[in-house]
Amino acid sequence: MLDKKYNHLEVEKEQYEIWKESGYFKSGRNSGKPFCIVIPPPNVTGKLHLGHAWDTSIQDIMIRYKRMQGFDALWVPGMDHAGIATQAKVDKKLREDGMDPRSMSREEWLKYAWAWKEEYALNIHDQWAKLGLSLDYDKERFTLDEGLSKAVRTVFVKLYEEGLIYRGERMINWDPMAKTALSNEEVIYKDVEGAFYHIKYPFVDSDLYLDVATTRPETMFGDTAVAVNPNDDRYKDYIGRKVLLPLVNREIPIIGDEHADPDKGTGCVKITPCHDPNDYEVGLRHNLEKIVVINPDGTMNENALYYEGLDRFEAREKLVKELNEKGYLLKTEKIVHSVGHSERTDVLVEPYLSKQWFVKMRPLADKVLENQKNKDTKVKFLPSRYEKIMNHWMEITYDWCISRQLWWGHQIPAWYKDDQIYVGIDAPKEEGWVQDEDVLDTWFSSALWPFSTLGWPEETEDYQKYYPTSVLVTGYDIIPFWVNRMTFQGLHFTHQRPFEYCYIHGLIRDKMGRKMSKSLGNGVDPMDVISEYGADALRYYLTTSTAPGTDLRYDEDKVRAAWNFINKIWNASRFVLMNISDLQEEKFENLSISDQWILTRLEKTIKDVTKYMDKYEFQNVNTILYKFIWEDFCDQYIEMAKFSLESITTKSVLKKVLTDILKMLHPFMPFVTEEIFKNLSKTPLIISEYPKYDKNLLFVEGEAKCNALIEFVRIFRNRKAELQIGKEYRIYISKPNDYSLIRKLLKWEDKETEEKLSLNYTVVEYQDYQVYLYNEHKETLEDQEKKLKTIDSLKKSILKRENLLKNQNFIEKAPENLVNEEKRKLSEEKEMLKKYEEE
RNA sequence: GGGCGUUUAGCUCAGUUGGUUAGAGCAUCUGCCUUACAAGCAGAGGGUCUGCGGUUCGAGUCCGUAAACGCCCACCA
């Protein structure tokens, strides 16, 4: 029997281990069709946040639902090595422990990194358990483990052989803190305060000068030209002449190039081919000299004169001062402009000329765009609008820089010897080959996740059975990094979509609608929420509070409301269990109208819930379940059942309804439902069968009768409250024999009078029900007002309906049942109005 | 500059092929410790569904348009 009070800590304590040890999470137990989800692998850098809790709860609901329906459900767990992020954290830890990570050998450093990984993996496992995720741990993968590494090398080699991976010197985004190249997706543009510095570039052969405006004066040491637009009348005659670079005193040419925009700045722009992507292009067109002035760590190099060794920002500050003192600074305009930051380290990204590996994107992206035109083979997004986001990316994407100057990751399978290069899955056998030091972008391996985790490139049983996967669940912020890349790699290497559906959810925000972030300190640890309210409450709250694809404002009040709902279920279950303990065999004979009513409602609920579960619209599932459980089952049926608790039929109905409620709730709140279910069945709920809609259990007539009864009781109570009649009151019932249930519901069985009295009374009626309610008080003024208000609204409604029914278009075009319904409603309202007016 | 989203009760949000007098949670008001639950029960109040125009017998829902807020992408000397 259940404890008197619902205690989430107690309920959730041991259940996870029991499920896990019993093998219920394992795939292959059911003989039905495969249903497979691969978890978006969390980074091994740290703790899971609320976003993970949301994302994984959605998946667990899908998996548990399908499992209960008999599908062979497989949910693949795993983690991501998260190159830059993890390396930064490991380095930080080593420094804190007094070690210098950069003076270690690669091998030594990797030992520490793997130890870190093991520690954090345990932490994540613990959190998954707390959340109740039914992951098949037999299939767990890590992006750096052997099988996945082989998949990575296979893909690299194949793309290289196909000419879709190449190595070359390009302008890339450089992270001076992590000292690695980045892809475009890893650059986040943020508005920062800066300034337009107007610098005087004197002509070599006259006293005149050009006013050159720049936001990055420190790069001037690398200037090898000043560009003006050839159509700009102000400057076009200067083309071909030379100016003197201030301080450096190097002569640089004035060139004409379309890149210079007459409407921007002063119309003349300094050209620094090594430190700006556009300038690089200009440099190529005009065959300009390339001078690097910034080191990979963000300090100035020997080309920056006596600024050598200074950090780029410090150099800027001092340089501006010097320019000013020497009369070269014409003016400084404060501006706010957007500047690229590294997604991981948050430092300003430096455009940098460097030799890197790239994936040639155009052919791969085109393949996706082509496939998305085919309804049968495309990735279907939920909500569908996110397909456009992916397609747009596919249209504009350019080559993906995949090499990273890190140690934590898949080392690039390329070996060099003199001028030769060898690219292969394994190292060349001969002596003297040296492997490329760089590793691959983390997302390179993540892109293979849906098939590499299932054993690809081997044709494993899992791969054949579960691929392509059924659904991928992730937030819209990950579409460019991950969804897109999985889609093109999947299509290229497996010749099909990696997942049939892509379910996109939003981001979690704080109550004010701000992103949760460390700097704001508004983050919420899901583990804290779980200890306070339980995983069931958190999961239920997260997954039923918004429509798919929209952001969620975290609101603790709503978690509390979820807890209250669970508490309600707990108590209702306790009531049912208390009363069915002696039930031997379920019998459904002589069903009362309330039995028929709740059974009918149950079937309708099963039908609707199943419909929305199949569409993964959990908010809609909630609306239906919540109403059915709280209002129909608890407030109505249980109250009515209290008058026939000795009946085997009542007990049977209570048990059946509770059983199906628990089953439908299980995917959302697995712990508490399993705990209660132990008292109903020997089969664990997690592997029991999901309810199936049975139209033979619909009792239309009984349902209608009971609806009328409930409505009448509601009207009666309303009336009683309006008249401010307390416990002591008397009534007269015209047809006493039919009213036993009502008498009990209203708890006035002993106060019924034998006949109509001549006291003040109010007739309360609805359909067949008519009761005289005696009240000693005269109707107050307030009552009169209320009555007038009711009459008024009735009149309005009648008028509206009459107009509607006068409209020939409506009569002809609207469905017949709707027209009849209107007619019925109209006559009903007219009758009601008549009665009110007679009173 | 291109695209997308949001705008519904005091607050947070549902409302998915257009169809009763638009819903929920929280908050508010009234009355109840009724033996599953006072974290509860029984009632009540509260919305010209952002504005304007259109389609339709009928619009919160479809179309057009304007505004506010937010997001993504691109650019930014």
C-alpha cells in the first residue's frame, strides 16, 4: 500500500537500478518494428544543464512510449569528446595543479585528458540515472573510441580520394587563446564598443595626405596598399601614386579596387592581406606583398617595430597614443560594431592566413538540397519550418575548415615525408613518415554519430536493423553545427537520411526570458530541481509546457504545479488501492451511468492521447490527460464511486481506469507511475502494454445521461452558492426515485421534504432534472442582478443563433449536424429564458 | 540587407485540416479541515485573441498590411 504522503525522494531512490539491472532498457526485447534514437552526445566537459534534461526527457518519452507499444526500441547513449572545450578545461585543471600543459608531451597530456573523461563520464551517467532515462547502455559509444575513430578515418580517406577534402592555405578564423583554427560556425558575432580611428597617410610626393579610417589600427604594420574605388571621383586620380605608412615609413601604393566602398568610412581603406579576409582577396587581385604582424597567440611580432611582444589590444592602445602624439591621428569616432568571438573561449577571433584542411562543401550540400525535394526520402522536420534553416545553410555554406591545432581529438590520418603526402586509414609501413599533428573538428566525428554508433563502416546487425534512425531530437541552435552535417555525411556515406524525423525544441530561458548563462548567474541545475521536486515533476514540466520548437521560460511555480499534479495522482491511486484490495476478479456487470461515463471518457482519452503521442505533441497530450485525470476521474468519478464502493463493478472500473492512466502517464513520469503500478500488477509498468482504443467500450447514452447529471449538480451548487445557502437547507424532488445519486452527491438525503412547501423556493433544473430548493432568505438585490445578467446573455445568444439560422447561406453550406445542433440549442435556450422570465 | 518567430486573462502559455458563448496553470474573490489529497474541495470574477483591411454562411485560426519584441543568416575599413 502507498505511504500516506507522496515523497519523490523515496519513490525515485532505487527504481532506476531495478529497471536497468532487469534489462528493460535493452533493445531487442520486443519483436515489433525497430524504433531508434541516438542521444545527442553531451560534452564530457561537465555537468548536464536544464537544456539536456529537456532534450533527453523528450527522447525518453518517445522511447518509453514506443517500447510499451511493442516496438523494438533502441536508445543509444554516448558522449562527445568536445575537442576545444575539453582541452581548455583539462589545461586549466593542469595549471591549477601547478603543471604546464604545453611543456608536456602529447602522450603525457592525453593521459590526463582520458582520466578527466572517465571522471566526467561517471558524473553524466549519474545524472542520466537521476533523470530516469531508459538508455541501452550495452550500445554506449564515445566519439573517440576505436570503432568511431575508424569511421572517422574511413570518411576522411574516402572524401580525400574523392577530392572532397583538400589541404590549402586560406584565410581562416583563428582563436588566439586556444591557438587553433575554427570553422565559420564557431564564430559568434557580438556587438562591442570600438572606435573608428582616422589616420593620416601622407603622400610620398606632396604635403597632402589620405584620411584612412580603421577599427584595427594595430594591423597597419601589415598594410601593403590603400584602396580606393576606381569610380570614386574624390580619389580616382590618386590611383598609382604612393603614400607613406606612418611610423613604419614604408611606401605603399594606392590601388583601385571595387572592395573600397565610397559610402563607407572615408572611402579609402587600408589593405592588410594577412589580417582581413577581404584584404586577402584584394591582395591576390593586385599581387600585393603579404606581411604578417600578429603571432598565433595574439601578440605583435617583429614586423610591428617596438610593439613586438605586446598583446594586440595593448598594442592598439599604445599605438593610438603614439599616432596622436605625432600628429597622425585625425580623429577618433566611437562606434558599436559587431566582432567575431570564439564560441568556446569567447576571445576575439583573428582572421589568419594559414594552411589547413577543408571539406569541399558544394557537392555534398547540393546532394542534401536535392534529397529534400523528395518527400519519401527527406529528413522531416518537426516543426516543419526548421527545414528552411537547414536548406538555407546548404545553399550558402562554404568550405569547412576541419583541422584544429589541438591534441584532444582524432588525429588527421595524413602522413608527410619530404614533399610527399599519404592519406590512409592506417599509417604507412615504411620508415620516415610523420603524421599530421592536427586533429579534426569535433563536429567531424559528431556528423557521423547516427551511423558510426551503430557500427558503420561495418555492415553490423545493428546498423542494418536500426539505421536510418527514427527521430533525432535537438535544439534549434545545433542545426548548423550538427543536424546539417549529419544530414550531408549520412546522405553521402549511407545513401539515405540519417533520421526520418528531426524534432527541434527551443532553448531554456530564465523567468525574464534571458538566456541562462554563467555570467548572468541565472542558471538552474536540474539536479537541484530533482532533489526538490523529483525527476518526474521536472520531466513533466519540461515536456508539456510549450509547443514544439518554441523556447521555454523556466518557472519554478510550474514545476511545483507539476508536483501537485503528481501528488494528486498519488492520492487518487491511494484511494483506489485502499478500496480494491479485496478485489479478486474484475467484473464489469450492471454498469451504472457513472461507470459508463468514465469508461467512455477513458476510451476517448486513449484515442486522443495516442493521436498526439504519435505526433510527438506532448503539450496536447498533457491537456487531455490532465483534464481527464483531475476533473473527470478525481473530481467526478471517484466522488460518485464513493457511494458504491462495495460493488465489484465499481472496484473493477476504478482499477481499470487507474491502470490505463498510469500507463499513459508513464513515459512522462516513469518513477511514480511504476511505484504505484507495483500494487496493481506483477508486470513492471515500463514493459507493460500501452492502452489501445476500443470503440466497443463507448457508452454514448450513459455518457450523455451522466453529463446531464453532472451539469445539473454544477448548476445546483452554483445556485446554492449564489443564494448563500449553507449546510442547512431543504429541497423537494418531484421524481424522488431517480435521484439517489444526486441526493448523495449533494449530501442532503435526510433533508428532503415530502411535498412542496409554501416557503420561498427556487427551482433548479436542467434537462430532466428539477428540484425545488427552499431558502428562507428572500432573493437579494445581487441575485436579481445576476438573474438579469443571465437573462441578458441568454437573449444575446438567442439573437445570435436566430440570425445564424435565418442566414440561407449557413443553412445550405454548413454541415447538417451543425445546423441541427444550432436549432436544438436555440429551442433549449428559449425554454430556459421563458422559465427565468416567469420566475 | 535577407529570412524566421512571437504578440490570446494580472503573469506564463495552449488553442494543428476555419464551426457551441476562446482554454489551462499560477495569481485574485467567496464558502468549506466532506474520512485519497487544505500542495485539497465547491463556486465566482477576469480576454473587443496587437492594429487595420480582405476571403468566407462563419476567422484567434486563412490571405494582405502595419507596429512592437525576439531569433537566425549575411555584411560591417
